[in-house]
Amino acid sequence: MDAICNATRLARSIMSRQVKKGDTVIDATCGTGQDTLFLARLVGQDGRVLAFDIQEKAIKDTTELLYSQGCLDQVALFRDNHINLQSYIKNGVSAGMFNLGYMPGGDHSIITNPFDTVLAVNRLLEVLQPGGILTVVSYPGHPGGEEESAALQASLKDLPQQRFEVLFTRFINQVNHPPQFFYINKLINYQEVY
Ligand SMILES: C[S@@+](CC[C@H](N)C(=O)[O-])C[C@H]1O[C@@H](n2cnc3c(N)ncnc32)[C@H](O)[C@@H]1O
């Protein structure tokens, strides 16, 4: 079996099983554009990726990458905080990715923060179609990263198990605070409990 290697590869592996041609999906933190490009190829020309970042550099780098790979048409890029993602979504999405922390090769002081991350994840769960999934990769190694991961764990562990499957994991034998991984599946068939 091939090595999974890291949380980012795990997230992509799960996404590649979930996302179909024609789907609408979210990249909540486009950064350098690598995850956006990955999702754009999965949804194809009939699909849609809505990608967010608060940094102008991230939007510019992602635009250039998508253009160079012929994938710009199926992506809408928004320089906006991901807490506002609901205002861009009309009919729900089948999947969403959050890759937290700072932009690789960019300004390390511009990072995701616990309050916005927890709010944005919960807002994305609201617009996720039944059967849809969400992945989050978090980085406990940088200042504030451990607190962000803890805040997310505290929020997600209270999701009702009749409606959501929630997994949290990490590689426990890797050095230097390896990334952590969250997976949430909004169940297709659930019973409302009153
Ligand atoms: C680890 S990087 C994302 C990596 C990216 N997915 C890639 O493939 O390169 C995290 C990104 O989140 C962005 N970010 C931080 N806070 C944000 C927020 N509230 N809303 C949207 N993006 C945010 C940062 O600007 C940074 O580019």
C-alpha cells in the first residue's frame, strides 16, 4: 500500500473518492492554489469550486496557477473571510476543504484563527448536502495552532451523531507537531431526535 504520508494527502485521498464531475465544492483557504486546482480537476468543466482567502497574494497566485493549468473556468475566487461563505452558495455543496494556518511561502503572520475557523466550519456544515463531507487539516506547530485545533475539537464533538460522523486523527510517530486531521460526514439518512 502507498504511504498516506501526511494529513493533506489523506484529505485529498478522501476528496477524490467523494467529489464527482459536475459537483459544487468549497476550498475555504485557497493559499497557493494547490488544493483549489486539485478540486477543480475533480469537478471538471461542468462543476464549480468556490475558493476563499483573505490575502490578495493567495487570490493572485491561485488565479495564475489555475490559468496555467486550464482550470480557471470552473473556479470562482473570492477575496473574503470564509465566515461569509454562505452568501456565495445557492444550492448547497457536496464537499469542503479547510487547510488551516498560514500560506506556504507567504506571510506567516496572516493565519486562520479559532473564532473564524469554528464559525466557518459550522456555516459550511449548514450548506453541506446530505451525504456531503468536510475535511480540515490543522497545524498545532505554529503559535495559536494548538488552540485552534482544540477549539475545533470542542465544537465538533458536540455535533449530534444521528446527523454527523466526526473523525479526528493524527500521525502519532511523526516529529515536530505533525498536522492534525478532521473528517465530517453529513449523514444521508438520519433520524431527528425530539
Ligand atoms: C495553509 S494555507 C492554505 C493552503 C492552500 N490550501 C494551498 O493549497 O496552498 C491557509 C490560508 O488561509 C488563509 N486564511 C487565513 N484566515 C482566513 C480566513 N478567515 N478566511 C479565508 N482564508 C483565510 C491564509 O491567507 C492562507 O493563505
